[in-house]
Amino acid sequence: MMITKRLSLILLCLFALNVYSQDHEKTILKTFHSISSHDLLNDAAELTLPKYGGRLSGSPGYQAAAQWVADQLKQAGVKPGLNDGSYLQYFPNAYSDVLTPGSVTLLAGKNNAKKDYKFPDDYFPGSNSATGTVFGEIVYVGFGISAPELGYDDYKDIDIKGKILLMETGVPYTGNDSILQKWEKYSYHRYKFQRAKELGAAGLLYVGKVANPNTSYLEGFVYAHISEQVAEELLDGTNKKYAELSSAIKKSLQPNSFTLNKKVQISAKTKHFPDSRSCNVVGIIEGSDPKLKAEAIILGAHLDAVGSPGCLFPGALDNGSGSVDILAAARALAASEVKPARTVIFVFFGGEECGLYGSKKCVESPVWPKEKVLCMINLDMVGNGTGFHLSNGKSYPDLFRPFAEKNKKYLHRELNSSEYRINYGRPRTDAAVFDKAGYRTLSLWTSGTVKTVYYHHPLDNTDALTPEIMEDAAKLLYLGILDLASDETISAR
């Protein structure tokens, strides 16, 4: 009789537990199904409106976009993330307005032919170019590096005073090891520009048609970004092929600078704002568990884009997509009847395109004690594809597991991962800044690209997005973070 009563009690408890579990899941899924690709696309359309001017960090357009995001967080019930009751974490951020597309003209080429290159097909104006017109003979200077301690100097035995330089981005060393650390300081665009100006160059044609505000404003120094096709054309008649030049330098680690015997003119019209500032947008949902709420998960994406260098660069995929994915996850977590046990912090970084300013500010002036942060999850360009990749997940299986399980059960997308790998070069993502500061990081990317990727390009608009993957990214974050936040087997340190 006693055994029967105990068995009945056990069965009753199991039944109640099962009912609770089913009700718990239904409650979570109710919010899960409220996340809509339509809403995500509308948010992306908002952030790419001309009134935000391409969200160039430091500009009034970016400030307006940051305020819009802060207002959305407030409406959703996500509290301000700063101790002063504000959503906005400020930092210095100079910027330049590019007032016209400018021009790039070959003055004396093959057979003394003159050619006007076309914006945006052939070139983009320099995002921090000085105003003015410069012209001169073209000199190819490889990577524009003087590194005596490495036995390398692109400027050795060549006169560049008053000349227009044709220059590569990056460094010639291609390994990812401790040697690359010695090259890191030479990989920065600001170093390259400053060195060229010091040696008397009049201007610069930077190979790689990518709008980039992560450069120096130097009074009187005019530059433009040109396509590789233009670079190849400029070398016509020199018995050299552009495609072979940089490869040969990388292979031999020997400079190969020379004069092209052609002249070019570059014109630009800009206005520089050296004393401007920008901001991160920070929101917080306090954890529901009395003990676990002392630990936090940081979810971040850069809100800024590259502005309007010659025309509007909307910045839909890079990184309107990551920003609205996080905004949708924040709304869902705030609206959910089941709350995250740990605290969740949402950071929309400014200044990423200008040099990772926002993430650097966040680690230098943390809104949560580093030793109490479970992990930082970064999103960048998560809006075009069919599957997901969560980097570092193989090295942090306890952090990866909730996302893999929820994806398998509810989303059925391909989800791959990778092991953590030290980057010996300069950091290029907000996650890398947190990584170097000692945080565990995961980065969510898309795989299986569906549409053409227009990186730092005027065509990076909402037509370049696949809203369905954005919806599933937000759903994955919502479900995965709920599970990760309640897992007591994981500790921040």
C-alpha cells in the first residue's frame, strides 16, 4: 500500500513537471513566433533612410540613428545601461563630410591620352581627404611602409616629393603568427598616410575601392580609393601587371617601387570636424535570478556605417542587419514572460568603421565588471544567407551548446562553428577588441550568401538583405540567450 502511494506521488510529480515544462515552452514560443522578418526589414529600412546620412560615426546623422535605437529600447522596456540613467555612452570621434564625389583624372597616360575616371564605378573619394586639387607623377610604392627593424622600406631610393602615390593596403607579411605582431603597427591606414605626407607626397591613390572612414585627415593631403581595374590600367605600358606586383612583394618580402611615367590629378571637397564625438547605445535587462543576475551576457553589433562619401552609402547589411537583429532580440527578451536568469546587456557600437572606437570605449569604461561577464556575442553583417556560423564555439562548447540545441529543435538552419584562434594582426571587429581585453567571445555570421554583397558600397541597401535569415538570427539569439542565461553549470570565470 505504501509503495503504491509513493509511486502515485512520483507519477503525480512527474505529470506536474511535464505540464509545467510544456507550459513553460509554450510561453517561450509565444514570444518566439512574435519575431517577424517584416518588422526587421522595416527597422533596417528606417536605419538606411537618407536622414541618417549613412550613419557615419560622429556625424549628426549617426547621433539621430543612435537616439532612434535608444527610443526603441525604451519603448520595449529595456532599461538604460549606464549608471547615470542614460542609454548613450560618449567618446571622441572626429569625422569628415565628403561634399562632392570629387574627381580622378589621368592627365598623361599612354599616348598622352587623358581620361576622367567615373564615380562610383572606378573610384570612391577619400572619406577623410583634405579639400583641394593635387596633381603629379604617379609612383608605385607597394605597401607604403618604412620598417627598418624588419629590413623593409618601400621608400628606399625613390623620390616621392610632390608625387601621387599608388599604394596597397595591409602589409606584405601573410602569416598569422608572432612575426605578424611586428608588422601590426604598419598595417594601419593612418600610419601609411602619415608616412606618405612626411616624405612629401602630394596625394594618394589607395588600391581597393572600399569607402573607409578609418583613415587620417591630413591638411593638404588629397586621396581617393581606386579599383584594381584602374590600378591595372595605370600600369599599362610599364611591362608590369598590377595583379602580379603585390603577390611578388608578399612572396619575397622585397619592395618593388617605381615611377610609372604617367600623371594624375585628384580633386576633393570635404569639411572636417576634429572635435566631434559619437556614442554607443547601451540597454540592459536585469536578470531574474537573485544569484545569477550578478553575471551578464553582452550582445553587441556596430550601429555605424560609412556615411555619404560622394553619395549615400546606406549600410544595410554592414551593419544595419546586425543592429536590427539585436534590437529584435532585445524586444523579445523584454516582452517574454520567461525572463533571462542572468543580466543581458545590449550594446550598439559607434565608431567601428572609424577604428573600433566604441568597443574600445566599452572595455576601457565597462558597464559591467569584466570578471562577471559570461561572454560577449558579436553580430556583424548577419542579414544575407541561408545558414549560420558561430565562431569560437568549438573552443567554448558550453557557450555554444544552447544555440546549437535551439537551432536544431526550432530553426533547422545549418549551424557551423570554429575553434578560437589568436589573431596576431590588428583587430578588425568589435569582438576582437573584447577578445584582446580578456573576454570570451562568440561571433554570429551568416553562411550560404544568397545575394550579392556590396561591401562599403552605395548598393548596400535593403535590397541586399534576406529578411528570413534576419528573423531566424533574432530567434536564435532569443532562445539561445534564455537558455545560456539560466545555465548554472557555467560560470563567468
